[in-house]
Amino acid sequence: MRTVLLDTSTGTNRGGGTSVANKAGIRLTTGLEDSEKVTVAFLVAVGAAEAGRPTLMFLTKEAVRLALDGVAVGVACDGCPPLPDLMERYEAAGGRYYVCPICFDAKKLDKAALIASAELQGTAPMWQWIGDEGATTFSY
């Protein structure tokens, strides 16, 4: 792991180069079978998007179901924000979802039921979105 000391007033590291990527990528593999993990992933995504970072959630495995209209419901724990509220905030802040098309098709899900901010995109489009400047990533 590489640690970078950031001068927040200049946006550079002590070595003089650009210190951190502006984009945030969150990969989520878990669906509502672990609603606390889903909530944590959305809290991180909301924080990044509301801070003005271009933010992408890459949904794989059981998480692809969260991109279907009416699926992401409920509250993970006492004191946790409702999942629909987190999704609304994420989308309002410009957050986007890439849904693994292989995982989606393997589950025989209906493309017409995808929420408006979700699109079926695999790893190649994800890397294009990341681009040369990179992204800070989180995996849940």
C-alpha cells in the first residue's frame, strides 16, 4: 500500500505530483442478503458524489438486483438511513451505476426494470470511465 501525504491547499503530494484521483469507484457484490454492507457502500458512494466527485458504483453478483426498480428497500439497522433515501441522494448528486451484464443476464433479470441511472456495462466501459487519471476505489 502506498501512502500519500496531501497538501489540501494545493492538491499536491509532498513529491510535487498529483496526489489523489478525483473519481470514486465503488464495487458492490452483495445484495439485500447483507443490507448493512449495502448501506455502508451507499454511504461511501453518497459521500463521494455529494462532495462533487464523479462517482460510479459497479454492481456485480447479487448487487445487480439493487438496480431494479423497487428492489432496494428497507433499513439495515436501527439508526441507519433507509436505502431508498441513500439511492435518491446518490442519484441527485450525479452518481451512476454500471451493472455487470454477465451477472444480470445469468439471473435472467428484466432490462426494462432497470432504474434510470443504471446501465448494463462491463469492465471495459468501467476502465474507460476511470481513464488515465485513475480513481479512488472501494470494494464491498
